[in-house]
Amino acid sequence: MPSYISKTPNWVTAAFILSVIITYVGCPENLQPEGKPTLQHVWYYGWITAVSTGFGVVPLIFTPTLNKYYIGVSNAIAAGMMIAASYSLIIEGLFFDEPDDSWEIVSPAIRTVVGVICGLVFIKWTKKFLDNNDDLTLGNLDIDRADAKKIMLIMLVMTVHSFSEGVGIGVSFGGQNGADLGMFISASLAVHNVPEGFAVAIVWLPRKVSKLTAAMMCILTSLPQPLMAVPAYMFVRYFIPILPVGLGFAGGAMAWVAFMELMIEAYEDTDAVTTGVVSVISLSFMLALQNALKGE
């Protein structure tokens, strides 16, 4: 692992500038939709939720270089947050209740369980693929191959789970109270995405990448949200039945990475007590935040 902070690649700087331009240019004339939401409204709210993930880096801006122990603590924090997110995704799928759900013959619970199994199989296959390909790197970023594989796995899981969140945004805008519900769901996800971005950032930063690089990587994991929100809004009746499968898939994949990757590495770099206490505190914080956003 290099002992210095890598210079921000030019493509990261360009991506940051492009993100700022898109945020400004893509803003609808009226943020509050008048009547039925337009495709621009749906896309823009999905975009804002994605961009908010980058703010997860903010608490780490003034963080000094992390030693091995604090890297382990960081992994424990990320694991707790991912376990909470996984739990919430699976629970949401199991108790999915949507009037326009046309797959009544197969219950949401069964669809969610199928999704969980598929997610576990997918992430296990992906891990095997990464282990069998030693030449994989992260472009021109100065990161050793073992760390690169771990980061790829986490990035993949966080990106996959953003697909179901993007569908959720589109479906919420397509309901009877589309404008109000869609704005509420988008705002909740935007807040929820900040700690998720933090979970991604604390995996990147110990690898000596710049803060801006970590922020853009956080945003990258959430890009499926605006990309999926629009088609889900346009074809809401077709997306609703598969949403429990997507929730289960994302939840299963995320749980595997949290328990089989992050928790194990946290234990190796710290100890059992530290790993357990930190991950439980992180898990509790994330669940409390999710319940607060739902008004429970």
C-alpha cells in the first residue's frame, strides 16, 4: 500500500465538473411538479439522490492517514451499515404491498427469497471470478490487486442495490399521489445515501486515493438511481411485480459482502470485541436513521 495520497486523476476532475454542470442544467424550472410529474422531474430527483452519496466523504475530509487498526474500524463501520441496509431491503421485499402488483399468484415473500438466493449466488460467482483473474486493476489508481478486488466487489454490490432504489423512485412518482410521494421518497433516499456513501468512502480512503476520487466513486455506485427511475416511472405497472426480487437480490448480495468480507477483515485488523461493538453501533445508527426517515 502506498504511503502517500494519490493525485486525483484527470478523469475524476472532469467527472466532478460534469456532475456540477448536470446538476445545474438539469434542474426543472419548478422543482415542485404542477400536476403529473414530468420525466425531467423524475430523472432530476433520482440524480440528486445519487449525488448525495458523494457527501458521505465530508466527515473524512480532515481525517489523517489511517493505520491498520483504524482501517479495521472503518471496515466494521461499513459492515454495520451494509447489514442494516441489507435487512431493510429484505424486510421491504417480504412485506411489499402495492395495489398494482399483478403477480398475486407468487407472493412478495417468495419473490424476495428467490431474489436473496440469486443475490448470494451472483456475488459468490463474482468473488470466484475476481479471485481467478489476478490481472484486474482499477485503471491508473495506485492500488494493489488484493485491495482492488475487494473494492470492485463492494462497488458492485452497492451499485446493484441502487438499481432497486431507482425503481422505487420511479414507482413512487407513478402512483396516485405521485408528485408528493415521489418527492418524499427521493428526499428520504438522499439522506439515506449519505451514510451509504460514507460506507463506500471509508473503504476507498485507506487505499490512499484522494477525497475527490472517493466522492466520485460514491456517486458512481448510485448512478442507477436516475437511470432506472425514468423507465420505472414510464412503465410502472411492469416494474412493480419485479421490485421484491430486486430488493431481495440486493439485500442478499450486500449481506454476503458485509459478513464474509468486511467483518472478517475488520476482525483481522482489530479484535473480536472492537469489531462487534463498532459494527453493532454502526448498525444501530443506520436502522435508527431509516426508521426516522419512515416516521416510525
